Amino acid sequence: MADATLSTSSFLPEWAESLVTNLGLYFLIFAIGYVAIQQVRKYPVAPSDHSLYAKFVRFMVFGESAYEQVPTDSNEKKSEDPKPEPTFALRAMMLLFCAGGLLGSYLLWGVLQERIMTKEYDQGKFDSSIFLVFCNRLLALVTAGTVISFTEKSSMRAPFYKFSFTSLSNVLSSWSQLEALKYISFPTQVLAKSSKLIPVMLMGKVISGKSYPTYDYVVAIVIGFGVSVFTLNNSEGGNGAEKTTSFSGILLIACYLTFDSFTSQWQGHLFKEYKMSSYQMMFGVNAFSCFFTVCSLLESGELFSSLDFIMKDSTIAQDILMFSVTGATGQMFIFYTIKTFGPLVFTIIMTCRQLTSIVISCIIYGHTISGPSLMGAVIVFGAVGYRIYRQNSDRQQKAAAEKAAKLARESQPVGDVELK
């Protein structure tokens, strides 16, 4: 396992060297891609051009939405008809479905994540975080591609290169989270990640110009406080090694929070702008994620060493396979949840998942839940319930106001018809 001491050839810890190297590699890739896109945009292909090059350029740079025909008056009216809003009961069932899928997938995913990064296998400890990210994204890519080929006929409306931004932040956030487990304990990681809601809202303002009501900020603070109360009263004291390396863990968690908050907000932005399906998002993000991680694995030489490690031990191969399967199913729920309820609701569910994972750990391993910890759990779930109630009340008030305005417009006299 990597340690946090400084190497003789560098003033940076090993994880920081890896991060700087990967960032430099990704910057080079993005610089080449930027130059190529700018050159292609100078010579756009005609819609009538069906050559292989033209199809590739339209797919990668312009997207199918740039070549869609302007709707006529007859079908424009149809597109303007709003879809009926789902009832509160239906939205509640959809939310329970999303929450159940996310919790089920990522609770098992978290158990396997900690097992792979901390267990002593026959060959020692497996320490290639980027290889785990690659395996996870590869299976997710295959899953999304399979679902799209059998269930969807619509084309990719968004320029494919736009998936690279959220893909890069997704890869870096996953890598940071896995690397952090080498330096801090799982309860400490949960405690640090409980402050995730505030970065998500701040990133929403930067990317999409979103504004959140005051109660969203209050709920975010209350949830962070509740999770902190729970974890602080149940976390076990770390050993000396954990304390000396915790600064590296804190920096890695800070990286995770930054990258992950951008990921969900940019995905929400793409969903809103291009009206794509969840599986198209999943396919686009994971295609670039596989490319980025393969580049990193080849540059560092970890690809072949990791494969050699797995070939010599079937146990870790099974663990990585289950880790990838749960990650793929979890991603499907992630994209569906963000598309249906937005990135903030998704973040609240995932924050509750962190809390639930500790509860399950206490049940499985016989840990006791103290009174203050139980109070922390009540605070978190109470805050989540309050936010759902407020959102539903706001939605009902908005619908009632729109209905009243519509009735007022219909009752107004038009021209001199009323005079006759």
C-alpha cells in the first residue's frame, strides 16, 4: 500500500505525483482535442454529406441537434403542448425507486470498494485505484451500449465531445475516493463527504446559474450536521499511522468533493439542454472514462501489473467483477435520478446512503448505536423529509398560480367581440 511519506526523488507524496501526472496527461489530450475541434468547425460538413468522415464529424463535434429541421407551424404547436405533471403519489414512488436502487447498488459497492483497497490478498494489497475505475466504467459502457442498441432508436443529439468534461471529473472523483481509503478510515471519509451538498449548490450556480431557496441551504447544513453527529459518536479512534497520514486523506476528499460536485451539475446541464436519455448519458460518459483511464494505465504501467495480479488470484477477480456490476447498475440509477429529480436530490440520496452504510456496518459487525448517533440519524432523515414536503408545496402553489392565470386570461374580453 502506498504511504504518505515523501519519496527521495520528490517533495510530493505518491498520490500527489500520480494526480499531477494524470492531470498533465489529460491536459495534453484536451489541448489536442480543442485544436482539432476548432479546425473542424471552420469547415462544417453539409447535411447531405453521408460519407464516413461527415458522420464522424457530426457525431463528435456538432451533434445531431445541429442538423435537425426547424419544425413547421403544424408540428410546432404539438411540441409546445406540455406533458402532464405526475401526481405527488407517482413522484413519491419514482423517488422511492431511485433511492432504493441507489442504496442497494452502492451499499454493496461500498463494501466491495473497502474490501479491495484494504484486504491482503495472496499477492499482497491491490493498490491500483485507476484500474478499478477502468473496470467499473468498461462494464458500464457495455451495459449502456447494449440497452441503447435494443431499446432506443433516437440518435445522439449532443456533440459527443461534451461528455468528456463530466467524464474527466467523474474519473478523478472516483480515483480520489479510492485513494483516500489508503490514508483515512471509512468513518472519517463518510464524515468528510457529508459536506457535499454545499459544493453541489455552489457548482450549480457557476455552471447553470441556478438559484436555490433558503431552505435548501438550511437543509444542506442540517444534513451535514446530522451525519457528523452520527459518525463522530460511532467512529473508532484511528491508529498512529492513520493520524500521520490523515492530511493526505483530507486533501484527497477535498478533490473528490470538487470533482464530484461538477460531475452531477454538468450532467444535469446536458440533460436539460439536449433532452437525452439516461443511457445515452451513461454511454457517452463511460466511453470517455474508458479512454482516459486506459491512457493513465498505459502511461503508469499499471495495466499489465494489475492484470498479472488478477490472473494469479481468482478471489480479487471475483471482487472486481462484483464491484463493476454494482457500479454499472448504480450508474443507471444515478443518471435516471439526476434526469428526473435533479442533481441536488441525487446528492441528498447519496448522503443518506453514506449514513445507511454505517448503520448496516453496525448491524453486521455488532457495533452499538449510541443515543447521540441515533439523534443524528433522525436529524438527517427529518431534514430530507422536510425538503421533499417543501418542494411538493412549492410545486402545488406554482401549479395553482398558473391555473388561476390561465383562467384569468380566458375570461378577459377579446377585441370588440364582448361589445356585440
